[in-house]
Amino acid sequence: MTVSIRSFIKRRPGIVFIVSAPSGAGKTTLTRRVLDVHPDMCLSVSCTTRAPRSGETPGEDYHFVSERVFRRMLDANEFAEWAEVHGSLYGTPRRMLESRLRKGQDVLLDIDVQGARQIKQHFQGAVAIFVLPPSLDELRRRLAARGTDERRTIHQRWQRARHEIQEIEGYDYFIVNRDVEDAVARLAAIIAAEGVKVCRFIPKRKPG
């Protein structure tokens, strides 16, 4: 009788992959591109009270809701994490996240450092990845090149970036986004490696 190797390995639950970065570092591009490499992953779509930007699609990039609706969802404990960023509220819907994980599907979260702390606290085994710009000067240049913000807003985002980078000690990995193709490859490699860790399939035996 042939015994499958897989019979010794239990199906693992899904993994939460957190990607955080200062505004302008390129995390949104990386998270979208890495799904081409790992198509079985699910990208969590956050709720936000900010207005859609040019080119953004409701329900695909974000669930755009009013502050009243967001606060109602918050009171009902419908968010796995939430934060206020640049004057707008952002939150990850809990039901979708937990449902995907139970089915064994990996979920990618594009969230800030505040949300990352909450997810790491409540979801055991979550993997946090911080995306860095090549330099703060390059980050300022990228923010200005987007052409979507006023000079004052750009300066505020740049100042916030300096504080966010100090949170990197709470992360498991970092990627310096000098070149998009290289950064996507590194992110994909982290996801692949974490997905085949033995400890995620076979629980550690208790001593004795």
C-alpha cells in the first residue's frame, strides 16, 4: 500500500501577511504585483473614510464608507484592526479575514504600523514585512512626483515616514524598494518560504 507523504502533514491554516510602508514607498504596487506570483492568495480590502483617488475602484482598492458607517462597524467589533491615518479612518473587516484563514487561504494585508501591531497581537503566526524607500530624500521625491498632494501634505507625510520607520523592530522582514521587480521577487520569496515552514503544518510536541 502506498502511503502519501502528505498524510503525515495536516493542512495548515491560512497565514496573515502584513505589508507596511511609509506613504510613497510603493507598498500598494508590490502587494498587487505579488499576487501574480501567488495567485492563490487573497488581498484584504480595507474600509476607509477617505475619498477615492483618481484610478481607484470601490470594492477593489478600498470599501469607501462614511465616518458614521465606519464608527458603527467599529462599535460592532467588525474590524480586525483599525487606525486613523492622515485624518482618515482605515479598518480591516474581521469576518472576511477569519473566514479565509479558516479555509487555509493566505491573506495579504496592506496596512500601516498601527494596524500591524494589532494584527500581530491577535493573529498568531502573522508575518510582518516593512517596505523601505532607498532614502528619505527619494521618498520625498516620489511623494512630490505623484502630483496628488499639496506641498504641506507632502511634508506631513514625509515627517510621518520618519516616525513609521522607527517601528521596523516590530517586523519580521524588511525590503528596500529600489527596483520594483527586485522588491516583488523578494516579497514573493518571503511568502513562499513562510508557507512551507514545518511548524505551520505539524504542531510542536510538548516536552515529556
